[in-house]
Amino acid sequence: MSEAATETPQEAPQEEAPQEGAPPSYPAASEVFQSGSFFARETEELFREGWVFVGTLDQLPEPRSWFTYEAAGRSLIVARDKEGQLGAFVNACSHRGTRLCEGQGHGRLQCPYHGWVFDTDGSLMGPSRRKGLPQAFRNEDHGLAPVRLEQVGAFLFACEGSEAPPLREVLGERVAYLEAVSQDLGCEVFEVRMEIEGNWKLVVSGAIEDYHVPFVHGQSLDPSRTTAAEPTLNSGGHSSFITPAPIPPGLTTLMKLFAKAEPKRSLENALVFPNLLLVQIWTLTHVTTFVPLGPDRTLRVSRLFDMAPNRPWWTPLGFLHRFLRPLGYRGVFGVYEEDRVIVEEAQRGCAGATHLTRPPAHAEERRVEHFLQEAARRLGFAYAVEELEDPEPKPPA
């Protein structure tokens, strides 16, 4: 654990005094990546009161299946009821508030503390040792607390805030994109879970900008690209970029064989604010969730999907797919590990420079500025984004 992780969380950064009637300015110091009270405000207003990505439909394969989503003290159950309808609930027993479950499972939920049993529609099936409870006790009065849950394509989003607008209104232009990406989610290839000793904003920032690639990923990613990725900035903090991604010789035929589709010859990196990153390349889609755990701790969960349908492992293509998975995992993990190391260095640097003002951004960090501006807006701050000059072409490797 980093030294920053063991220190007492600092007070929220002091913003500049606003002009009368104007919102305060978003703190310009690196303290926004360290402050415990600022982090608490973010998790409440962005991750609890707002819409966040919690999972995909394949995690609920049949009626009465469920999985849990947990972030910074927030624990939710996402489930299908016996009729197949989707729902979400606070993961806390209505008796004494004990967490009911973790991970993924199927069937009824029994509290480990006093044995109360709940169905996957959130209803109380029955308390244990009913005799001893008040005579007026009714099961229907003590179900799990419901949470708003909405679906776009294969993607599930939850919101505990009653004041948040409908999800599709918040997503705007990203709705059609998510529905299109859903068509490409065939079989899950593998999952990478990585805990990073860095603030969630630093982790997201490092995943959506192209500026760091030659320096951090010079060996693992293609360094020969000479043009900068051109970003698209959407309302609501959502953004993306597309860049060419040539297919290595000999792999095109293999990809077509697996996916039965023409592989994409580009890489698209798209952020759905605040915590979902989708990266599509060739026949693959990376679905990444950023889970804030503390002011300087973030869990990155990335699931890699192929366009190919699920095939039994004993079939020729199924066996080959299974054989190639470790090679793919090693490559993806290596890139994520490079990101982890550099973000942790950024976190350590910020810890020693909490009151230093951040310097101007580079044009290849437009998406980072757009992301931070939306985070600031939702917290009630003003965040001015400077006009950035387009970068010169990158020199060939």
C-alpha cells in the first residue's frame, strides 16, 4: 500500500471565492486526487445519486440469477426475478442491515446473520423463527430497498438518486453506440481484475488519452503511428476517439473464422461517464468498469469479449479459442500493468504536491479535460477548459 493510502484523509480543497451568483471554481490543485472529504462528495453525488454502469446482461443468464456491484461502501444486488424481469436493490437485509451476498449466484438470498430469506424480486420470503416478532408483522412490509435500474442494449446502469433524469436522457448520443456495441458481445474470453493505488480520476484519465502511449506503452503497443487520435466530445462527459489498428499479417483469416464477421481495422476508445470504458479493436471488445474504493484506491475490472459465439470447448474452434486465451490475457495484462505502474507514480507525485496548480493540458488530453469538466459540473463547480492547439504529427518510430 502506498504511503498516501495510510495517511489520514485531508480536508477538501479550498476553491477560489466565486463572483456573486457564479459557481465556485473547481480546485486547480492536485489535492483533488488526495482529499478524503472531496472523494466522499464524489462518491455520493456521482456514484450514488447519478447513473453508473454496474454490469452486462450475460451476468444474469436465467431467471433468479443475481450479481453484486460494490464501490466505496455502496453495495447493490442486480437480479432477475422468477419471471425474468430485471431489478436492483440495496445489498442490505431489511432486518439489521447485514450485507446479504457477494459475487454472483442463483436462487434465494439468505441473510448470514439472522437467516431472513429474500427472493430475487426483493421480496421477503420469510423471517426465521417468526414467533417472537410483533403480531402485526407482514412480509410485504420488509422487502429489500429498491434501486433504479435501466438497460441499454446489453449494458445495465443503476442509480440510487430519485432526482436523476432518465438514463437515456443522460446518455444522449451514446445510446445508439451502446446498442450497436451490444451486437458485438459474443463469448467472454477472459477477465482482468486489477487494484490500483490511485484516485479514480487519475485511473480514468490515463485510460482515455493518447498522449502517454509512446512513453508508457512504447514496447507493448504499436509505436509507429504518426497521427494523433482525433477525439469526439459528447454532452454529459462522454467521449471517444478512433485510430487505425492494422491487423498483423496472417490473423485476418483466423479472425474471420472465429467471428464469422469482418474484423474492424481500427481501435475505438469510448468513455461513458463516469465509470464505463469500451475499447473495440479487430473482433474484440474490452468492457471496463472503474470502481472507486478510496481516495487513492481504484479497482479496474476489464472483461474481454469476442464477436464469436460461445462454442463447446471440445469442438475444434472451441479448443483453439481456449488455447489462445492465455496468450491474449498475457498481452492485455501487460498493457494494464504498465498503466497501473504509471498511475501509481502519478498518485505518489500528487501526494507530495497537493497544493501545486496543475499545468495546462496537451491537445491529446482533450478528453481528460472534458471528463474533469463534467465531474466538476455535477459537483457544482465551474471548470474552464483552455483552447488547445492541434498537435504536430508524431515523428515515425
